[in-house]
Amino acid sequence: MGFQAKRDYMDVCGEILRICLSPTMKSRIMQRANLGHRMFTRYLNYLSGTGLLEEVGGLYRTTEKGLRFLSRLTSLESLLIEA
């Protein structure tokens, strides 16, 4: 078993947005992001409330705004890796 550092807020948001690049059910997002129900609900409310994630027919997907956010987050992560 390897050591895994705690994920920060933006890491989890990015992970959820990546999971939702294709429409995904709540339970699947929660499972793949490895989040409990309470924490998952907080992230889902935040991402939906800011327009980064949307629900369509019971499935969640990353919006255009979410794609732009994810692109910028990925760029920042790569800058930090280079440092």
C-alpha cells in the first residue's frame, strides 16, 4: 500500500468534473470520486450552483463552463508539477 495525501477541494472538484465528461449517475460519481454521501452532496451543490455541472434526465454532466474550468485547473496542475 502506498501513501496517498489528502485531496484538496479543487482536486476533488476536478475529479468530479472529469468523471462527468460523459453523463453519469449520482451513485457512480460518488463511488468513482470515493466520497461519502454528505461530502458528495456538498461538492455536487457547489459545482451545480456555480454552473460547472448540470443535471439532465437524472444524469450529471460537465458544462461548457466546467470544461473551461477543468482546462485551466489542468494547466495549473502541470505548472506545479514542473516547479
